[in-house]
Amino acid sequence: MSVKSWARGGDGIPEDKLIAPGALLPKGHRPGMKVPEGGASCATCRHRRGNDCDEPNFQRWNGSEAIPGGDPARYCSDWYEPEEKE
């Protein structure tokens, strides 16, 4: 199996929308998803700016800076990084 076919999983995700071109990801992998409130989420990510995300790879994959669903506490992506606490 080629890297490209494994990364795309046959689901039609364009190469430029992958987490990283040529990445090895399982079939059906989605770089972002709804999550239950209280765990890792955009609400606790250092890239969150209100209801937007400033992480360039997320923006490229998502097509905009807007966090899907409008609730940062209920969404997370592969680009999550915990916010730094002082």
C-alpha cells in the first residue's frame, strides 16, 4: 500500500488537506472532531483566539480559522497544544 493511499484512506481527502502531506494516518482519520466537555479541547489550547484558531495547519485543513460548531469546549484537533499556565 502506498503512503498516499494509506494517508487518504480512499475517502477522497485531498492531499493538501491532510495533517501533513504524505502523513501515515489510519483509514477514516479526521484531524478534528467533536469531543466531550472537560478534556482536551480547543478551550484549553494555546492556539485558541476566542472562537478561532491561529494554528496555520488547522486553518489550512479546516478552510478557515473558525472552530467548527462554535464551542471551543466541545471541539479538538490534532494540532491541540495545552495553553501555558503561569
